Amino acid sequence: MAANRPSEPTANWWRDAAIYQIYVRSFADGDGDGTGDLAGVRARLPYLVELGVDALWFTPWYLSPLADGGYDVADYRTIDPAFGTLAEAEKLIAEARELGIRTIIDIVPNHVSDQHAWFRAALEAGSGSPERDLFHFRKGRGPDGATPPNDWVSEFGGTPWTRLDDGEWYLHLFATQQPDLNWAHPAVRQEHEEVLRFWFERGVSGVRIDSAALLAKDPALPDFAEGDPHPFVDRDELHDIYRAWRAIGDEYGGVFVGEVWLPDAERFARYLRPDELHTAFNFNFLACPWDAGLLRTAIDDTLSEHASVGAPATWVLCNHDVTRTVTRYGRAETGFDFGAKTFGTPTDLALGTRRARAAALLSLALPGAAYLYQGEELGLPEVDIPLDRIQDPMHFRKGGADPGRDGCRVPLPWSAQGPYAGFGADAEPWLPQPADWASYAADLQSDDPDSMLTLYREALRLRREEPGFATTGEPGARELTWLDAAPGVLALSRTEGLLCVVNLAAEAAELPEHSAVLLASGPLDGAGRLPQDTAVWLRA
């Protein structure tokens, strides 16, 4: 398999790459302490080569108190000891590259940990100090300053302000332990530019930018006002920041992908101009219900948004924040909305799995880059974490009504016979695995021709080897053409005679004329028709 994977992909590798997201804490435990680590990832590189991915995106692996799963960074130049060392990270980057797999790291520029040296210094220096200018410290409102400085709402719920013993408040759009940086301060910009260089010089090929549209704030930190520009989302000042980053990335041949949640297509596209970010995550497709009309609209809108600036689209079904695909598609409400997450939602996993298999072929057939969250290739469901084991701050910030995101972060099952489903040998994993977790183990699925793992391996192989799946990126290129199809059926063609048909209707569907079936997400019926909730790749 490795012989077909060049060690030096083309300069535009990112335009149609298959990128695998690794949540290190839950991927593989190399030292047996119950926490995933870089040693575990290095040991599983052959698995990732066989899977057929082009790059690995690592969620934060830096020094962190883990108040928010590592997105509270204490030091960007240090690997958290729970995961390994900087030297081991460098080995991992180099070893993966030798196997034809590039590395993308996560940068969290909106905030740092309250254990970061800058914030500790700000607390010690006190009110009015230069150290506090690196953050957003303010006096409260009211006669005694006991009311937060404005009416903003945290991304995790509640007020985004915490008051200190000296009376001042500091801003944190996320958890209390994640103070927001002041991006109007030149030292903040300089530090992040130096961090980018630090990692590019260690061989990383790209950077994923967390909460990319939130960095800049209105300097007055005003209350929300109808009709005024948003005080902290998608402010125009952001684009100068990313133009400076792009210049650094271009020096190293590095690419950027932004986490940009914006409903306005024109505003979204601005981040993808030729001198800014290379790509951005496509959340409209991720959150879309299992509905043919809505999916087609999401695909069309996505391609249109990106075509206006010549950028490739990205496609993803799940990530470390989102309910796993087989669970979401097995529910009455198949879309995703953070505000709708509740405990005890009825789920038909057989139905969800069938739909997830079809969705995998649909997403991998689309022009652009595809992101795959660890464990999706195993068909893992969302897990109901016992209340006393939940760690996600989103659960606690919302008063316990939200189950949080831990359910999609349960450590992976590698072997049916090994301790803790092969995740690690000695200690219980940091999040509990369900009793049936070993039934999803990679070693069981590897030899099963009908497994989710086999489906993903074959789909990724065909996607890599068939020229018709390539994304040219040329302005005006016709990357996808919709074919006439019955209601509830999506049928599209790429180049070189490649077709993808997905049946979301209640009845089996007629297939278009074709010379060969390349891959199907499930069995076709006896007459060669496409059953409900099934997808197929054809050669015309």
C-alpha cells in the first residue's frame, strides 16, 4: 500500500486530500496509562497508511490543564507530558511524512489557558498593568462594579466574564479557564507568528485555526445593538491577521484551514481569498439533515461559495465536537444543532449505520478535501457517558442539561481480545468504554468484507487512484454535474465517467446506465436497483 503513496505529494495536495482528525487523548495509548499519546499514534501509522489518508490533523497536543480538552493551551512550544515530548512529536511528523502522510496542527488563537505564563503574569501585575493589556480586563458596571462589563453570552452558555478578587473582570468567550487574548496588541500578533514559524520549521504542512472568526473584538466591548456590526464575530480586522499568516505559510509551503461558522456566504468567502486562508470547514454540510433536497442545496451552496474565490470545498460528517454520524442519522432529527443536544434521545443504530455508510460515499465523491474524524471509519456510535465521568465543560456550563461532547471522544477500540478493547494495556481509559465496544474493534473489521472499515479503505483507495475524483481547482472548471433523478435520489457525475447515486427515498431506485459498479455502501437488490439509504459509485 505504501508503495502507491509518494513521499512528496504535489504542491496542491490539500485541494482534494483525505485528512484524518486525531484526538490524541483517545486515539491509542502507547504507555498504558489510560491516556492516548504520541507513542500510540506512531505505533498506528501503518493502520493510517492502509486506511489511505493523505494527512493527519491533530487537535491540540500542547501543554494544557485540559479544562477544555486541550483547547486551553498553556505553552505552544511544549507537548503535554501526558502525550509525550517535543522530540517525539518531531519524530512522528517525520515518520508520517516518510509514509506519504502530512501533518496539520491545531492553533487556538482566540484564547489561552489561565495557566499560560502571560495570564499568570497579568494576575500578579494587577489593574492597569501592561501585562493585562494582552487580555481584556475591565471594571464591572454598577456602583460596586459587581455587574459584568457587557451583555455578551459565552459560547458555552452564561456570562463570558469572571471577576477577580481585585474587582476587575476578564473576558473568556469559552470556559472560565480560557481568557481571551487582545488581538489589537502587537505582542499577541507577534507571538502567534513566531509559533507558526516554530511548527513549520519542525515539518508540519498545515495549520487548522480554531474559532477563526472570533479573535478580533470591538475595542469598546459594547453591548449588542441591533444593526451594528457584531462586537466579536467576523470583524474586518481579522483579514489583516490572516494575510500576515498566509505570508508566513507561503514561505514554508504550509496551508491553513479555518474553523469559520458564518451564515453569510459572501462574508465566509472573504476568508478564502488568494492571500488569506487556503480552506475553511464546511459546517452547512456537516449539520445538514438526511434529506435529499437539503443535502443538494448544501452541496450547491458550498461549491458556489468556494468557486467565487477559487478555493476548494471541504466535506466532513463529524468531528470532536459533534454527535457521531451513525447516532445522528439514526434519530428522528438527523441534523446537528448544539442547542438541541439532550440526554436520552431515541436512536436506531442499524438505520443510522446504513445511512452513515451511504453518506461516506457521498462525501468522498464530492470535489474538494474530505475530513474524517477518528473512529468514523469504524462506525462508532455516540456513547452515553455516566454523569460522574463527564468532563466536558460545555455540560457543566449549561447546568447539566447538555450531555456535552465526551460521547464522541471515547477511546478507540483496536482489538477485540485486548484489555480495554486494545486501546491500552494497563490502566482504564480516561473515558469509559461501553461493554460492547470491542465489537467495533479494528482487527475484527479489518478481515470483514462488509465492515465500515473495509468500506472506507476501498472508498479512499478508489478516490486516490481514479483520476475522475481529482479536483483541478482551475477557475470555472466543472467539478460536479447533477443528473436527472427521481425525487429523493441524488445522482451526480464527476469527470472520467464517474457517477455517484444516493437513494434517500422510501423505495428502491433505478440506476442510471453504467458499465460497472465500483463500490456500494450496501447490497443492491436482485434487479440491480438501489435500495433505500444506500449509495453507489458507478462507471458510466
